[in-house]
Amino acid sequence: MTCARSFAKIVNYETGNDFGPWTSQALLVADRNDTADFTEDTQKIAALLPPSIQATQILVTNLDPGTARAEVQNALNAENFW
């Protein structure tokens, strides 16, 4: 995604001119459970979202750093988030 496209999406959203499918998506990323249970916290947050929001969770605890990075990048680059 280009900066210009990202900026346009933000402006359109803020001015009420964009209600595309991306507005019903949430990306939740939990870091490794080293000092806190980020996985549990992320799952609790997902449970609080309204049913109209489709949440994608990336739980890093069980992933190697390269895989975690790739999953986050792929999710952010997915058309449904932009």
C-alpha cells in the first residue's frame, strides 16, 4: 500500500466518505508472553468487539520472529484492511 493510498483512506474515513468492507475488520497482534499474557489479553479484546467486526488474531507466542513478521505484513497488505 502506498502512502498516498493510506492517506486517502484516512481522509475519506474521517470525512465520512468511505464505508468500505475494511471498516468492519480488526487486526489484533499479541506479542510473546514474556512479561504478561498478551495472548489472553488479545483474546479478551476480540471477545469485546461487536459481532459485525471480523477480527484477525496473530498470536506471536508460538511463532518464530520471521513468521510473525510475515503474518503481520501479509495481514496489513491484505486488501480487506485497506
